[in-house]
Amino acid sequence: MPTHGSLTKAGKVRSQTPKIPGRPRKFPPPKVRNRRNYVKRLILNRKPGQNWMLGRGR
């Protein structure tokens, strides 16, 4: 099967592209967020909007 160009040029554009540093994340990763929601909803039995005790569920 013929190719659409030589394999010696594979990855040429990606290697020439300048590296941009990733932006810092503002929110916790999904694993931490899901754990916090699990504790808040199922363990502490909170309802939506009932977040007057923020320090206990972490």
C-alpha cells in the first residue's frame, strides 16, 4: 500500500512547534472533587445548597 510521503519526515511539524507551558489548574483534580462530593452527599447526607459546614467534609 503506498504512503502519502516518506516516513523519514514523520513528526517534522510537531518537533518544530514551540513548547507552551501548561496553565495552572484552578480546581482540584476530578478524583479529589468526586471524593469530596461523595462525602458531602452520601456520608454527611447533605442536600443541594446546604454547604454551611465546609470544613468537615474534606
